[in-house]
Amino acid sequence: MRIGVADTTFARVDMGKFAVDELKKHASVSIERATVPGIKDLPVACKKLIEERGCELVMALGMPGAAEKDRVCAHEASQGIILAQLMTNRHIVEVFVHEDEAKDARELAWLAERRTREHAVNAVKLLASPQALTREAGTGQRQGFPDAGPARE
Amino acid sequence: MRIGVADTTFARVDMGKFAVDELKKHASVSIERATVPGIKDLPVACKKLIEERGCELVMALGMPGAAEKDRVCAHEASQGIILAQLMTNRHIVEVFVHEDEAKDARELAWLAERRTREHAVNAVKLLASPQALTREAGTGQRQGFPDAGPARE
Amino acid sequence: MRIGVADTTFARVDMGKFAVDELKKHASVSIERATVPGIKDLPVACKKLIEERGCELVMALGMPGAAEKDRVCAHEASQGIILAQLMTNRHIVEVFVHEDEAKDARELAWLAERRTREHAVNAVKLLASPQALTREAGTGQRQGFPDAGPARE
Amino acid sequence: MRIGVADTTFARVDMGKFAVDELKKHASVSIERATVPGIKDLPVACKKLIEERGCELVMALGMPGAAEKDRVCAHEASQGIILAQLMTNRHIVEVFVHEDEAKDARELAWLAERRTREHAVNAVKLLASPQALTREAGTGQRQGFPDAGPARE
Amino acid sequence: MRIGVADTTFARVDMGKFAVDELKKHASVSIERATVPGIKDLPVACKKLIEERGCELVMALGMPGAAEKDRVCAHEASQGIILAQLMTNRHIVEVFVHEDEAKDARELAWLAERRTREHAVNAVKLLASPQALTREAGTGQRQGFPDAGPARE
């Protein structure tokens, strides 16, 4: 199993390190890593990891800032990541942590690590045990903060 | 007839279960199911169901949250689902239930089930009896809440 | 001349009926009709009318609701319709009537009929007499409500 | 040199006429003209001018209205024009004059003519003397209203 | 190594000049330059630099204005630049300086030069020493204004 990890120098937490660590815990996996300046550089970086470096799935890690301009950047990056998936028929698991989701730098670091690790588990399931995800369908899973849980009639 | 059902672990209701149940009531249908973490993972999941697992139509089921960021996610997912359809010339019936459409968890569960079931009927019509949809053209059909009905001069 | 007419069951006026009626007044035309649940299903329906049913041009008819979510749906549908045109090199004449353009159901029905009929005339001109459109270039034409007319220095 | 001119019947000024007039002043050019109802019809019209009528460059002329819905239309049209360029590797010079840029109809007509003529000059430079544009790089050029000029440290 | 530099006549600072100067300091590089009127002309200009003039990477330099319309233009340009990358599997390093990021023309000129130079260094790293970027992963790098630095638990 070969998984790509794409991350940025803009992020204030080394999310790539946590992704690699967690992926290796859950699967015998070969990692290809690419670091780019910012989140808008991620879509093509992910596509190159798939098409030029043979990855079956890629994790795209980024930390958008809190300003309005940053939100627009994140939107553009997300659209590009979706398009890269449609062009390659491969999953790219987007892990974005918005700076304004956390109340301070400490919580930001905690959240970035936890969300990255939980999505690394999702990435392995997507490739190796998709039926495990179907067992969790509609159960209100969240990555980082606590799960919302199921809603019942 | 082979129909795909793509849903998420993020949703708080197992919409996929209702889709499968309703589809089977209305047609002799083979189901392919794929569950992904969130709605932004749906576009490529639907495209893979069509191109790699032979589905003639896919239902894309999701439950976006109520925050501004969630609305942007839903927008990105919808754009990707439209693009996946254009790339494959297949219908993907999007069934999104926004958390803020319902006043509480109970209504949310009710709405998710009802909208999913009504769209499952639409999915079967799209494949098996498109003329049935033309008979309903311009009649103000809604899925979940009551129909708006026709406007008359 | 083969023209497609794509419309929805969501609309509260049978715009497809008016389109077919008006097209037949102005040209010897063969009509292919497809009805889908909502406006987000229109892009692929139009593309299929072009690529699978041989239409040279398609009219895409829809009636977005008045809520913010409906405006986003209309935006997504419009983007998809533009993309479908670029993928096929065929015109798709979008006729959207927003529910909040009219003050009541009666005006809505009037507006939907009138805009559809005027755009049906445009559709025939695009295919059969493009020079007629060039004679109207820059004259402030509107479909439905009165023309704005030319601005003069 | 073959240049396409695409314009609309929606615009309140015959921008196409000014474009053709100005282009002919600056180059020995063959013009292909296509007029469509509105700005959302421009992307495919431009692509057809390039691919079906042999244009090396197209000018896309439009006049979006002042309402919020019109701004969304302009955004969709612009995205489509960018995509048409990427699909053809040809420049499409977009000349949009927003109705609310001018204080009255008279200024609107003046602005539409002036911006169209200045962009026609740009179009010729893009095809025939790209180095002329590089000499103007970073000098704060504007089309229509006065230039902003360079910013200096 | 062949790098493209695409810039605009709209910008109020000759960012292209700084890009070329900085690139030459860090690598033995052949430069291809293309100047276009505005930022919405950049996506196809970059794609042509890659596909018709053999560039392995392009820097896309622009200076969006401060009005709402300008922000929309920048968004459209960025989407196009991301798409151009996905269509070519090449990095395009976007360097946009928004006029309202600086308090006056002097700071604007300073910021444009500094951000362009820092991103030129990134461009060389992307091509020649990607592992240098991975060493900076998650360290809160910024281009122009001071770095944000890492967040720690």
C-alpha cells in the first residue's frame, strides 16, 4: 500500500509528521511525502503524488488562516482537491484545520494532531477495509472535536 | 439495474440504509454501497461506483452541518457531484439534509429518512420510467417537506 | 433541427410545455424532452440530450426557490450548464425564473411562460439565424420583463 | 490574423461594433462575430469561434446588470471564459462593463466604448507584439477609467 | 531549468522584474516571460508557458484591487491557476498582492517586491530541492510579512 502525504510550510503544526506516524501504526505502508508552500499548491501536489509517484491515496494537510482571504484560499484549494480526485479516480483525504477553530496556539496544535491522526485511520480504512466505514455510516463521526453521534426519531 | 449508494460517517442518520430499503421496494435492483468520511469525499466515491463498479446511477447522501464552513463544504461537494455526472454521463441524485433544516434531532431523523426515500423513488424513475417524471413536470414537487404545488395564472 | 428541452418537477410551472409550443411555432423542429427532479440534475440531463439523443441545442428550464440555499443551488446548476456547453460545443439556453422575482404565484406563472417563450425564440435564432441576434446586439433585450433598451452617449 | 468578437443582446451598448472598428485600425485582421442573448452564453460562443471558425483570439463583450443575481451571472460567465481558454490554449479578452460602474446611461455608453477600444488594443498586442505588453508590466494600466499608475517605494 | 514568469500591466509594481532577478540568484535558469493585461488572463498565459514554451514551473504574479469586484476577479484567477496546474501536472506559484494589504503605495511596493522574491525562492526549491521544503513543513512560513512561526502544545 502506497500513500501520499502532502502538507505545507504555511501550517503552524507539522501535520505531515503525525500523518506518517499514524499511518505506519495501522498498516504496512510505503509513504511518499511532498511539502509545498501553501494550501493552493496542494491540489497539483496530490495529483503528482498519484500519477508520478504511484500513490493509491493521498492525505492533503493544511491550516488555513482566520481572515476572509484565507477562507477563500481554503475554498479554492478544496475545489482543486475534489477535481484532482475526479481526474484520477483516487481518494484524497483533506485534513484542514482552520486557525480560528482553536482558542489559542496550544489548542490549535492539539486539534491539528488529533484530526490528522483520526483522518489517517480513515485513509487506511478507505483503502483496506471500506466495509468498516459502512458500519459507521450515519453515526455522526467527527475528526478532532468529539463525535456528534446519531440523531434518533 | 445496478444503483450505487454513497453515504458518510459524518451524517447523523443512516441514510444509506433507507435508500437501499426503498430502492428494493420499487425495482429489482443490485446495490453497490460506498461509505466515506464526509460529503467532500462523495464526488469521487460516486464516480468510482459508476466507473469501477458498473453503476448506472448513484445516490449521494449527506448531512451538512449548520455552520458557515459546513455550507461551503456542501457547495464544494455539490459542484463535484455535478462535475462527476458530466464526466460520466450518468445521473447522481444528490440527497443532502442540512442540519439546520430541522428544529431538533428527532425532526432531523424524520426528514433524512423521508427525503432519502422520496429521492430513491426519483432515482428509479430516472432509470426506468423517465416519462413518469415528465408527467410531474412543473408541479412543484418537494422531497421531505410538503410539495409546493403548481402556481397558476 | 433537433432541440432538447430539459425541465424539472420542482418548478411550479410547466415551462417545458411552453418551450415545446413556442419552438414549434418558429421552426420545423424535432423535440427531445427530459424531466429531472431539480435544477442540479439539469447539467447532465442537457449533456445526455446532446450526446445520446442528438440534440443540436438544449433549453434548460428551472425555477429556483427564494431561500439562500436555493440561490446556491442555482449557482451550481448554472456553472454545470456552462461546463456542459464547453464539453460539447453546443449552446444550452438557460431559462431560470427565481421564485422571488414575482410578487405572487400568478405573476410567477406569467413570468415563467413569457420568459420561456422569449428564450425559445432566441434558441431558434441561435441555430437558424444567428445574424438576427447580431442585429439586436447591444440593444438591452430582456426576457420576461420589459427590455432595458439601449444606453446612449 | 483572425479575431473573434462575441457579444450579447442583453448589453445596452453595441460593444461589438466598437471592438470591430478598433481592431481594424490596429491590424489587418479578419473578424468573426457571434452574438448571444446573455453573458452566460459567451463561454461556449467564444470556444466555438476558436474551434469551429478558426479564431486565434476572441474578445468577449458583456454588460452585467447591477443586481446581486447579475453579479453571480458575471462570476459564472468569467469562470467559463477562463475554462474555455484553458481548454483551447487561446486568449479570450473579457471586456465586462458593470451597469453600476457608471452614474448614468450616458457615462455607461462612454465607458463601454472606451473600455472596449482599449482592450481591442490589448488583444492586438497579445497576438502581434507581446513584448509591448511586457514593457508596460506593473505600470497600473486600467481600461476605461484613468490608469492607476505605478506604486513606488 | 526553465521557469516561466507571467505578470500583468494592471499591477502597480513590476513584480516580474523582481521574480527574474531573484530566480537568477538561486539557480542557473532560463526564463520565459509573458505579460497580460489582468489577473484573469494569467491562467491561460501560464498554461501556454508550460505547454508551448517548455516551462517546468511558472510564477503567476498579480496585484488585485481592493474593491469587491476585484476580490471576485482574484478568486476566478486563482481557480483557473489551480485548474491549469491540474491539466499540466506542473506547479504554478501564485504570487498575489492585494492592494488593501498595504497601508500606502510605498508599503505596497515593498510588499510586492518582498513577497515575489520569497516565492521565487520557493519556486526554485519546488523544482530543485523539494526536501528543503519538507524540512520547513508546519513551521508557519509567510511570504512578505513576518513568519507566523510554529504553534506548540
